[in-house]
Amino acid sequence: MGMGHMGKMMKQVQKMQADMAKLQEELGQKTVSATVGGGVVEVVANGKQEVVSIKISPDAVDPDDVEMLEDLVLAAVNEALRQAQEMAANEMSKITGNLKIPGLF
């Protein structure tokens, strides 16, 4: 493996790292939303897998059955995070071209 090849590879890696950094920023702007219980609970998450908002319809609030609401919120949060992860992975594979780079993800 000659030095020229090595240098070219380093350039590609550096470009990929720059693209990744930019992507991380963009993923913070992109959101997915998950609704459960026929829309009574909606959770929005961004591409960094952060929950950015939770909306709960007054219809979902039953003081006698708080557990059901907790389950709905939990389900919505997990679904939103799953979608966010999928979105991030899809965007990521556009950059890496499906290269599996250890330690990146």
C-alpha cells in the first residue's frame, strides 16, 4: 500500500468525518413523529434521538387510569425513537455508502 493510496484514503476519511459532523447537525433539525391510541398521544423526536415534544390529548387523561396513559406515552416515545434511529441510519448510509466503520454507530 503506497503513500499515495494512504493519503487518498485519509482524505476520504476526513471528508466523511466532515459530512458526518454536518449530518449530525442536520439530524438535530429533522424530526419524526409517532402517535398512539388513535392520536391521543403524539411524540416528536429528532434525528439525534432526542424527544423534542410530547402532546397529550385531554381525552387521554383519566385520573382513574393513569397507568394506561403512561403506557401510551411509553409506546409513543419508543416508536418515535425507533423511527428517529432509522432515519439517522438511512442518512448515515448515504454518506458511508454502507461502509461499516467500527466505532461510528
